[in-house]
Amino acid sequence: MKKILSIIILAVLLVSVVGCGSEEEKMVNIYTDRHYDTDQALYDKFTEETGIVVNVVTAGSDELLERLSAEGEDTEADLIVTSDVGRLYRAGKMDLTKAFDSNTIEANVPEHLRATDNLWTALTVRARVITYALDRVDPNTLSTYEALTEPEWEGRVLVRSSGNIYNQSLLASFIALNGEEEAKEWAQGLVANLARTPKGNDRDQMKALVAGEGDVAIVNTYYVGKLLNSSDEVEVQVGEQIGVFFPNQGTNGTHINISGAALTKYGANSEAAIELLEFLTGEEAQNDYASANYEYPVNEAVEPSDLLKSFGEFKVQNIDLSLLGEYNDEAVKLFNEVGWQ
């Protein structure tokens, strides 16, 4: 009798433990280089709707890739989220990610914003544009990225350093479209026309623009939105004094980049992670990204925010975004060769 009772008690304990384990598995662990309140609000909303807890580790993208590589099979991360497709491509090349299969994501995200091997998907889009001083520059004098290398722009161009991934991806796109030689000529020509040694982030370029240090600046559209909606009145005033121009509308189109996500190779909660990606690419979350974070939605059922609409419609650079990662090393090499600091 005691033996039977012991077996029953053990069985109850095992059921209890398994049950607790199931509850613990209802989570998604994210490594991300994004640091926006919008993201956390979306994770909280997802948890509220599904019961799946989202745990977030935030750091620089390179640091996160190194950590994921070092952890190997012992990693707790299920998703890696980065603000540049080149990092997602690198994660794939490092064998840190795995393909996913989701009809919902395929329906939510156009093919050109997903990896052909299903290793990553875009969550948001940003365009890399030319901003200009409204009081000094006639937008009719603007045309292409290439035109900024012409003599008339000498000492007038502002842009951040070559160490910035956005600039590396921009140059990588030129390599993909035109080859290394033409890409190098563009980088060399732009260095010759810089208003100052590159420093600061995209917002700093626009602040320098309004301060008169230069007349045009190459920046991501997202940062214009950040200025115009800043709690700092000075930043708002900066945003109000610049115009946004989409280059290369008559040629290859304006360069875009993405924030995106990939499943980690050894993540234990992949099903929940896919469920989160389906939520983040759905209409509700895409509306939040667009309205609160000034990013272009990837879901075509969702319209850009009124602010982004005010910038105007534009033709997008038509290349496989994976090429931005594939040609990253070449872009860095060319920057070094032309002395882009």
C-alpha cells in the first residue's frame, strides 16, 4: 500500500514539474540593439494578448553577435533584432540563425523585405535621404547621391563616419549596383566635398546643417521624425528648418535599410518567437511602429504616418537587401582607401 501511495505521489510530482516547465517555456528571449520605448510597449502588448513573456537583452549589435557566438548551444536567446540588415546577414554567415516557416509572415511582409532563405524578416524600413537647409538650398538643385560629389558641393556635405553601419550599407548598395570602381569614385568624391571631419550621429549632422556648418546632410528619415517630435525645443526647431529630399528618383531609387529579426539557431522557444514575429509584422504593431517611431511599415496594409507621408512618396532602390551584408567588407575597405574617417 505504501509502495502504491509512493508511486501515486511521485506521479503527481512529475505532472506538477512538467506543468511548471510548460509554463516556463511560454517566453521569448530577445537580443536587440534597438532601444525604443515603442518596442517595449509592443512586447508588453504581445504578452498581454498571448501570455508569452518577452525578456529583452539590449546591447550593440556587434556585442550581441559576439555573445551569441560565444554562448553557442547554451544561449537563452530565441530572437536577434538589429537595426541593419547587414548584421542579420552576418549572423547567418556565422551560423547563429536558422530559417523559419510562417505563412503569416509571408503574407505580412513583401518578398523583397525577407531573406530568400528565410533567415530573417524586416520589421520596419528607413530611407537614407538628403536633408537640406530650407533657407539656403533650392531642392531643384538636388538630384542624386552621385551629384553630391560635383564641385558645386565642395565643403557643403555633412555625413557621419565610415564606421557607421548605415553608411557602410549605403556604399555596399553602390557596389552591388555599379561595381567597386564606381563606388570608390563616389566615396572619394564625397570625402573631397565634406564640410567637416565626420562626427556624431544623424541628428548631429542636421544640427550642424542648421548651424551653418554645411548645406546638405545624408541621414535616415527616422531621425528627422525624432527631431520634430523631440521633447527638446531646440531639436524641434532644427527639424523645422530642414527639408527632406529622396535622391535618385530618376535612376536607381533611394537607398533603404531595415530593422529586422532572425531566429537564433539554438533558441529553445522558436515557436513562441515566430508567434512574436507574426504579431510584430501584423497591422496593429506596424501601425505603432509607424506612428510612434517614425519608421516605414513593412506590412503593405498599413500606411506610413502623416509625418512620413509629408515627406512624399519615393522610388526604392531595387536590390536584394542581403547584398548590403555581402558587400560590407568591401565597403569598409573602400572607405579606408579613400580616407573617409
